Amino acid sequence: MQHFSSKIFTTLWIIVIAVLIAATFVEKYCGSEAAYHYIYGAWWFTVLWALLAAGALFEIYRKKSCKNKAMLLLHLSFIVILAGALCTKIWGERGQIVLQKNSPCITENIALPFTVSLDTFYIRYYAGTNTPADYISEISIESEKAQISMNKIYTYKGYRFYQSSYNDGQISVLSINHDPCGIAVTYAGYALFFLSGLWMMFRTPILRITQVFASKFKKHRKINITFIICILSGFTNVFANNVSTLNETQSRQFGDLWMLYDGRITSVSTFAHDFTLKLTGKSKFAGLNVEQFLSGFLFFPEEWQNVALFKIKDSSLKKLLNAETQNASFADFFDENNNYKLAELPRSKEIDRLNDKIQLINMLHSGTLLQMFPLPQNGELHWYSPTENFPLTEKQENITFVRTILTGYYSALHNNDEAKATAILQQISEFQQNNAGEFLPSETHRNVEIFYLKHNVIQFVFKINLATGILSLLFLFILKNRKWQARFSKLFLLMLIHSFGFLTVSIALRTYISGQLPFATGFETMLLLAWLAMLATLIFRKKMQLALPFGLLISGCALLVAHLGMMNPKITPIIPVLSSPLLSLHVSVIMIAYMLLAFTALNSLIALIALALRKTPQSNAKHNTLLCLRPALFLLGTGIFIGAVWANISWGNYWSWDPKETWALISFLTYSLVLHKHRISPTVFHLFVILAFFSVLITYFGVNYFFGGMHGYG
């Protein structure tokens, strides 16, 4: 009977996971409304969760888990969370209210027992730019005044108001949530999970990090700074080239000018870096620095249009472009009548890639990208390019300066008049200081950003870590002499410490440049994952024999993904909804969990290989996997619940069955299942752990690039 009830509970668990997986595909191909109508909002879906909760309570009673108070509270926390969700489903109300100044409000899907009116709505921008930093509504509710903005909600008589959207700055749209008890019960469940999880973790030596880290820090506090400086100082990238461009002095002066790019004020060097990276896939070209590469296309287009830059993979396309080699030049894309050759071709990935690059060069030639000239307009600062239309109220002298100054610089360059060219750059710099001095970043900020972009740490750290990780893993199995193993381990550990130092400095510089913790984009979370993997290796390497190679491999793979361009490396202003301290906490905790789960997958993979080769199980393989799996699952659950609180503050709903949320829950349920199966063989256990890691990969990569949803920015 006991075995039968356990089997039913496991079957229910698997059914829930399967339904959640199916729901994400239904949403992908049929839309969110269909997924909610037929699955998430259906009565049978609620019943399924209720049955799972009832089965969990029966299992707790049957296994006498009440003797372990921490374990009992941990499992009861999920019952409380599900009870909160049920309360929200039964009694919760959600809707929208559309507000316009001096007009009656319009409510959707909710009835309010009071009146609401809009006093004013405005957008707060990042200083000196046209990039929104926040959306703010000032409203009147009966006799009270209130201000609502992104991540700043207002509560009145149990109704919670959230800034949702706006229309042309005249209409403000607010989301409204009325949940009398669901939020409180759910939050109580989150708190119970966190406290009981901490209780369980600290009852074992798994998370006694402070003592372990302190001992490691004392031993390794003297990182070889000289080695780091020597590598950085060895970076040089200027060689002779056979096309005209600015010399080093002129290119540096031109790169030091300011411009508005990607919604923030930054140097021309930053734009030049991204321009070069977009066209060539590298941060330099033929020994020229990025400023020289940009200025070549900008000021010497007649020469640079014949430089072979674009790799052509398709043989028929190569023939169409009359390219003599595998590379084509900008001029190859146009015929003698200046017709664009790719215009009539069917779309493909290669055509789209080439179109983007050609369009980028065309935009540069048209001048629309060079928003280098700030002018105050109606109390706000606007940045203009030389070809933009100016308001009628603008002074003619300013218009003339913006329209002609780069033309004068072009003439000075072609006349080899370096003194005049330098004087013109100084004029532009003074113009920027006079009109936008209070908004411009400091020279230190500019120099730090240029240094950060010039010294691309990722492109050599991932190579070092991957190569060292593979070697350390091979030597661990090949070398039988323990002394030689220890010697090579010290060498590999030294490489890891230096990589960790490089990446730490890189993340710190990126934080300084952006003015925010760098955890908001996919690229940045890959950096965080690599950093955490190396930190965990330094802390736990003596507790796990495979920690060192695993840390090197995981960090190397994470940085490789970032380097290959699968993520966007650009530093951009954070969008208003992400401007919350909960974001950093949510991402950090989730990435630590993912890192530990990656450790478990690698450990189980090695264990399976060992089982196949030796025909005998590794005595500590399962123990090492569980050593990482238990805290990983606790941190994954904590990260999910922090994200739910953040979502409730930002969007007015702590759970919306977004694909990222759903797959994170799938990962949590999948790994929880293996912890409850103690009597499976080592082979099945390790195979299950490896397969479970695919749910993590789908959660992070699959959702971003296939399923989409609100988390598509990540």
C-alpha cells in the first residue's frame, strides 16, 4: 500500500511537469490566451495541483517527516504557497484604468469603489539623453494625492496601483490588483520556504562558507598582480595599413569626443568599437584601432569601399558579387548603376547578416548615426547629427556649426593640415562642453570605458579556462602519480586565480561604466555565471576532487557563449522596469543555482564515464552530486520567489505563467524529484541528473531564443 501511494504521488509529479512543458509549446504556437484558457486557467489544472498538494501531505505523514522539523516546514511552505495561489484565483481581481487629465477615468475588468483622476504624467529621462529612466503618474484618489512610477506602487483601501504604460505623454495606463489575502498567504509561504531551507542547510556543513572562504582567502590573498599588468600592457594593435585613415593622435582625439549612442552619452570610441565589432566580428582590423577603422569609412569612403571585409559563405552569392576571394567589399554589393544587388534576393540568414552590415555603413555615410552635437531645447537636452532637421527656434549660428564642422574637418584631413584638423576637434569639444557640460561624464569615466573596451578580457580568459579545464580533467584520469597530480593541480589553480582576477576587474569596470550592477542582460549574466563558478571552485576545491576542472570548464563555456556574440555585450541604460535592487538579487541567486547545477551535471557525466570504463561505481560520485544539488535547489527556489516578489512590485502579479517562470518551475520540480528517489541505482541517478540539466539550458537559452515572453530581454 505504501509503495502504491508513493507511485501515485510520483506519477502526479511527472504529470504536472509534462503539463507545464506542453503549456509552453501551446503558448508558443497558439498564443498566451489559448494557453491560459485551456491549461493555466482551466479547472482541471487547479485540481491537478490540489491533488499534488494532498499527495505531498500524505507522504509527509507516511514517512514521519514531522520528526525533522526543518524538513516538515520546508514541505509545508509549498502547501502554503499553493494555498495563496488558490486564494488569488478565487478572490483576486485584476484590471486596468486609463487616465487622461481633465477627463473621466476608464476602467477595464475591475470596478472601483472610489474615483481616480490624473493630475499629471511625465517621463523622467537619463541626464542629457532622450532615454526614459522612469514613467511617473501623479494622481488624486478621493481626497488623497499619490505618485506612481515603475517599481513604485501605491496602495489605497486594498487596491494596488502600478504604472503600466502610457500614450503620447497625455494618457497614463495603470494596472490595478485587488487581492485581499492571496498575496499575504503566498508571501508567508515564500518566507517559510526561505527560513526552513536555511535551517536545513546550516544543519549540515554544506553552506558553512564563511569559515572555508576565510581560510582560502588567507592562503591566496597575494594574487600575482605583476602577471596581470604584464599581460594587459602587452596589448598593442596598431600596424601599418595600405588605406588612408587618421593617424594615432588624430584618431585618439576624435575618439575622445562625446556623442549620444544607444540611449546614453558616451565617447565616439565606444561607438567605433561596436561599429568595428559589428562589421568584422573583432575589436580591431588589420592592425588599426577601432577609431581608425571608423574614421576610414567616415572620412575616406572612396578607398574603404573597396576593402574586402565581408565573409561570403554561399558560392552562388560570391559569384553574384563578383568577389575574387571569400571576402567581398562594400562596392561589390552595388552594380555600375549603383543598384543594390541583394535587393531582389530571397531572405536568408546570410542575406540578413550582410544587409545589416551594409545598412550600418549607409547610415554612417548619411550622418544619421553621429549624434555629436548637443543643443538645449525647451529645458531638455537634444543631441543632433549633421543631417537632422532643426527646430525653427534654433540659432542659425548653431545650425551652421553643426552642418559644416565635420565637412571642414574632412577638408583639413584631405589637405594634410593636421594643425587645422586638431583645432576643429577642439572646437567640437568646446561646443559639447558649452551646451552639455553638466551632463557629460568625467574624463576618468571616458578613459575607463575606452580601457575596458580595448582590453577584451573575455576573449583570452575563456581560452585559458577551457584549455586548462580540459587538461586538468585529462591529467586527473591519466596521471597515476599523486605527486604529479598535485603539481599540475597547483599550476591549474594558479591559472584559475589569475582568470578570476581578470574577470573580477572586468566586471568591476563594467559596473563603474554603467553605474549599475551588471546583471540585467544575457551577456552580463554569463559573466556572473563564470565568476561564480570560479569563486565556488576556490571555496570548495578541497571538498570535491573534480571542483577545479569543473570550475574551469563551466566558466570557460559561459565566457565562450558570451564571446561568440550569442549575447549583446553593449552597455546600455537599464530600462525602467529593471531598475530595482530585487533584479540584482534575483539574478545573482538564480545564477549561483545554475552554476551548482552545472557542477552536478558534469560530476554525473564523469561518474557515468567512470562506471563504463571501470565497471565499478565511484564511491563518492553521488555524494558530490548531492553536495551541490541540495543547496542549488534551495537557491533556485529562493531565486524564483524573489523574482515573483519583483514581478508583483513591477507588474502587479507575482505569477503570470510567463515561459521563463514556467521553465524555472519545471527545473525546480524536476530536480526535486531526484532528491525524493533514494533507491535508484547510481547509473539511473547520474543519468537523471544529466538529463535534468537540459531543463536549465531551456530555461536560460531556450526561453530567450525560442519561447520569448516578458523575459526576452535577458
